[in-house]
Amino acid sequence: MRALVLLLTAACLAGAQHQALIDYLERRLLAIEDRITLWHEQTTRYAAELRELKQQMVAQLDSLDKEKESLRLSLDGVGGRVDRVEREMDYMETQNGAPPCVDVDDKLVEQQVTQVKERNKARYAQLSDCSEMISSIKAMKIVKKLGGPKGMWTKDVGGASGKVYVLNGTDQATVYEFASLRDFTASPDDASLARALSLPSPWQGTGHLVYEHHLYYVSDQLRVLKYDLRNASLADSAVFPAADHVPVYGLTPETVIDLAADEEGLWVVHATRRNLPPRISLAKMDAATLDLEQSWDTPCPTENAEAAFVICGALYVVYNAPQPGRSRVQCVFDVNGLVSGEEAPLVYFPKRYGAHSSLKYNPREQLLYAWDDGYQMVYRLVMKPKLEV
Ligand SMILES: *[C@@H]1O[C@H](CO)[C@@H](O)[C@H](O)[C@H]1NC(C)=O
Ligand SMILES: *[C@@H]1O[C@H](CO)[C@@H](O)[C@H](O)[C@H]1NC(C)=O
């Protein structure tokens, strides 16, 4: 009997213990559930905060991007202004130190001519054709600031007179002739030291050329006029036979065709719509009769072209961007097939210059005469033999 009571008591005790354990576990579970709920709430809150933060970050990044862009733009603007100031300073230097600077410049040019003459002699003695190509641009000099943003200036590229000619603007009829480079640099900005010549009809664009005492220029209707500068009279004229023509340089649309001279004579640089996109063509012109002797299609596009020149029978097309950046020779076409597009070096013009409205090569001096936003400049070229790559 006692034993039974003991057993029952034990069982009761065990039952009570069991209940306590279950109660305890339930309490723990509830606490854990509470905490899970809490965590869940916190996680949701954190996630929401994180999302909000992310949105804020994105918005801030956007505005940072915008600020970066406007900073870049104003930097570009400042860069342009610095370029302009540098150009002004170069020009002032030329002006203030006028006599010595110009002397040096003249000498440089003269020296250049003698060197080139000697080299030419040697070259022709070997009975080889003109066989040099441009390798780089060695130096530039701002000679003068005269006239409007677009125009053309040159020496007589075939003669030895040393006279300087200025054709200001893209649709005028008065040519300024200066007796020498020195007169040109010494002249006030109104060209009052020049002899003014009135042409029989206005020119169009900047594609003119002065070659052996004659001005070759293009008027409207694609007429090429040959004007004798010695007695101020029209010597000849011809209509350029080009069907479907388009302006030859995308960035200088006033110039419909461009005339160029090199060691071998006169060239016409033009473009037609026959190829799409339009590409530049080259034709050899007889300086005496204005007849076209031969014509070539080149692979060079007109788009973003600003000017071109011919050296030793090879056309060098200079490209820029609509917002003027750094001009560069980016397409070369050699009628003798000695320079292929791949071999031609990518020639950059010195930085910080705007757009060239004309570039005229002078084979006697191996200089390029450039008109850039009212500044008249000269580039000196470094040449190398065509076949030496
Ligand atoms: C040059 O041409 C511009 C117009 O393009 C004209 O305003 C300026 O007076 C001209 N300058 C000279 C020296 O002829
Ligand atoms: C101008 O000079 C050239 C060469 O001296 C001559 O052939 C031409 O007939 C002259 N023209 C006029 C109109 O005098």
C-alpha cells in the first residue's frame, strides 16, 4: 500500500515536472516568436531605409554627373579662352618685337627656300620625280591678324616675287597685294599699305591660288577665272565641268572647289554626289589653258573635312570636328600610288588652334599658309622620302 502511494506520488511529481518543462518551453517559444517579430519589423524597416538611401544616392549621383558635365563644359570654355589669350599673346609678341621677329622669320623663310632649291637640284639631277611626303609639322608662326574669320592668304607659290596676297572673306572682290612679308606684318590692320586690286567678279569660298603672277579663283557657277596680277586684267576663264558637285569640305561649306599647287603644277580638289557619302576627287589642271588633264576619285570623305593641300602629287585632307578641336591630316591619296592610306602618318597640327578656313602649300618654301579665325599663320613641315616608311 505504501509502495503504491509512493509510486503515485512519484508519478504525480514526474507529471508536475513535465508540465513545468512544457510551460517553460512555451514561454521560451513565445519569447523567441516575439523576437522574431521584432527582427522582422526591424529588417523591414532597415530594408526600407536602405531603399530610401539608395534612391537618395542615385539622385545625388545624377546631380553629381550633371555637375561633372557642367564643370567639364566650363573647363572647355576656359580652355578655349586660354587658347585665345595665348594666340593673342603670340600675336602681340610678333607685333611688339616686330623688326627682329620678322627679320628672323624672313631669314628663316629665305634659308628654307635655298635649302629646298638645293635639294630640288639634287633631286632633279638624279632624274627622279618629286618623292617626298609629309612626316610632321615642325613649327608654326602667327604672322598677322587681319580681316574676318574666314579668308585666304598666300605668297605667289610659283614665282619668286615674295609678294603677299590677302583675300579676306568668302564673297568679296578686292585682293590686297603687299610688296613683301615685312610690309604685310608692318601694315596696320586696315590693309592701308596694300595695293588693292578689284576683280571683275567676286570670289566664292576660299579655294583661290596665286601661281606665277596669276590669281586663280572660283566665282559662282563654278567658273574658274585666271587673273593677271601684273596688269590687273582677266587672262582666261573656264567653267569647271563637274556634275552633281557638292562643297568639297564639310566644315568650310562656302568653298565649292579648292585650287592647290605643288611641285608638279596645279590641282583642283572637288567632290561630287556620285559617291555616297560624298568623297573628294582630285584633278590635274593645266595652268596655261585651265584644261583638266586627268582626274582621280579618292577614298577621302568630305564629312568633317576642313581643308586640303597637295604635295608631290599626294593629297592630304585635314579633318576637324564641328566644334573645332585639333586639326589633323587623316586621309592621304597619292596619284603615284607611293603613299597608301595605311603608311601615311597621322599628322596633327599644333594644339590650341581653331578651324582652318584655308591651307595653302608653298612648294618653294615647304610652308603651309593658313587662315584661322582672322589670324594668318605659317606652318613649317618636316618631310621624308615617300618610300621610306
Ligand atoms: C574683311 O571682311 C570682313 C567681312 O568678312 C569685313 O568686316 C572686314 O572689314 C574686312 N577687312 C578688311 C581689312 O578688308
Ligand atoms: C597683261 O600682261 C600679259 C603678260 O605681260 C599680257 O599677255 C596681256 O596681254 C596683258 N593684258 C592686258 C589687258 O594688257
